Amino acid sequence: MSKLLTNDNNEFLSNLVAKCNETLLNANAAVCFATISKSKQSGETMNVDSIETSLRNGGRISRAEAETLWKNASDEQLQRLANIVRDRYHAPKTATYLLMRIINYTNICVALCDYCSFYRLPKSPDGYVRSKEWIYSKIDELLDVGGDLFGFNGGFNPELKIDYYVDLFGSIRQRYGERLEFYAMTVVELLYIARVSKISVPEALSRLKEAGVRWITGGGAEILADSFRKRHSPLKYTVAEYMDTQQKIVEAGLSTTATMVIGFDETLDERLDHLETVRNFQDATNGGLFSFLCWTYKPYNNELGGEEIGAGEYLRHLALSRIFLDNVRHIRTSVLTQNANALKGLSYGANDFDVPWEDEVTQMAGAVIERDVQRILGYAAEEGFVTNYRHVARQPSAAALHVVQ
């Protein structure tokens, strides 16, 4: 026994006891960590489950719950929740589509957005303003294949004032009558045109309406957060200016839409700012927005550059938008920027899409146009959806009436 009590043995025993204690502490810590993690995951699951219960009872999610869903919900959960809200407006497994061409009548713009690949400054040798005959040829081509919706997109051209637009759109309405419909310009273009023409927005709207304009689309929004706009498009107006202009569009009796672009460097808070602004506006105007369309930033041939976000992130955001924007009837998915992946968006809450015939702005940034209507509708069929053409014109042409279903 005396040998066990030597100094060397005492030191050995002390070290052994210390190591045993350390092992026990680590084991307890691991068990504790596992318990906390399991509890946290259980809490997150309960939060998603409680949100689902609320949605099934006709409830509305808060901004904080939207953040919870983005961070914690699985893709399958987001799909399920998005379809709960979708089903309030649309029959399951049905979708609508249309053929649409964006007509870029000028590429001269002084907005200087760092994410734009399209614009040219005044006096640039590559700058242009297209003739009416050129515009008519673009219209005729789409009408001939059954399309009936056009969007006009140029930018902030200081040489084109309100008289130019009244003449252009008046001529189009006189030439084509009710065989087509068109988005005359974006919200930001309207505000710029009114200011460069030294007239009020209501006066500009009155003159445009008299010329046959019925739609001012919600383009130029990108991300409705002033922090984002200061970083990337400081000349493209504040959120307050944007929303005030859109309010005047609704008050003038014209139709309008909401749009959003993701995939720059925006934060989750900035995305939620945007969605919250849209939802609040829709509440305040009692449904003034016809639809919501989100697409992704293309990072090629521009100052900002960067990398394109993945298809999965787009689909998750589309689902979150459908869930949060419970007061917007139509959620549209972007074939222009997502191609075949866009049709997966129908399973993430979208109910409508267009087959894009042309959009120089997005194409120059890297978008690829696919005009094979049958193939695109095939992608929707693979997702289990029956598609029907959504006519926009009041008196569509014979070609439009027989467009492929």
C-alpha cells in the first residue's frame, strides 16, 4: 500500500482524475448541446407549423414570421404554405400565360444605374430612338403569332417629353384599336417624363389616358429600400417618390402592377422592406395592383457585375412572396430570367407567366429568350399544370384567339 502513496503515484492519480473529469464534462456538454439543438429545431418546426395553421384559417403572416420562414422552413414547407394562399384565388394545378414583347424604343438614359447593361448616354454613337414604323413592325410580328400584350421600356431620355409619348401611344391605339394592350411605361419613367416636361404627374397621366394608355407597369422598383437605391440607383427616386407616383396612377383610374428584382447584394431586411411596402400599398388602395412579378438580376455587361443567384433561391423567394402578399391575386413567375426553372415556380405559388418574345434590356445582361411556346408549356405540364391563354386585349385578333393552349 505504501508504494501507492508515493509522490509519483499521487501525481499519476491526480492526472487520471483530471482526465476523467474532463471526459465527463465534454460528454455532458455534448449531451447538453444536442438537447439545445433538438429543442431549437423543435421550436422552429413548431413556429412553421403554427404559421401553417394560421394560414389554413385565413390568417396573414407578419414580417417576423416571414423572416422565420425564410431562415427555417424547408423548400417543401414553403411550397405547401404558398399553395395554401394560392388556393384562395386559383384552382389547384391550373395556370395562365400570355405572349409578350418588350419594345425598347430608345436606349438613351441618364439614370446611371450600376446594374444596367442597356443604357447609353446622350450623344453616344450607339444611342437610338426608334421610328414608328420600326415599332409597328415589332407589334405586327407578335400579333401575327397570337400575342396581344406589349410593354414599352426606354429609360430617362431627356429629349423625349410628354408630347412624344402622347403622339406615339395615340398613334398605336388609333392604328391597332382593341386588338392589343400595352404597358406604356414604368412608374419611374412616368415620374421622370412629368418632371422633364415640367408638368405634374396627374397632368401627365391625364394626357396619356386621353391618348389611349390604360397601363403603367410597376417597373423600376428593383428593391424598394432607400438603402439599396442609394447604393445602386441614386437618381431613380426614393421609395416615397415611387409609391406616391404609383398612388397617382391608381387615382387616375389606370391599371398598374408590382415588380421586384432580386440577386444584387440586397439584404433579407431590404427584401422584406420591399414586400412590406407592396402589401401595405395594396391594402391602402384596396387592390390597386393587378399582379406581382419577381425576376432575377443578370450580372453581365454592366458596372455592378457579380454572380447570378441559384434557381433554388429564386423559387424560395417566389414562395415567400406568395405567402406574404396575400392581398395580390396574381403572382407571376419569370420565364425571361429563369427559363424552364420558371415553370417550377407554379409549384411555389405562382399562377401566371408570359412567354417573352423580346426584351433587349434583360437580354443584354445575359437573359436567353426561348420562343418555343409548346416547349415552355411542356415544362408547365411536367409540373402537373393545365395552362390557358390569358387574353389582355379587349378584341383580340383571330390569331390571338387560336393561340396554342
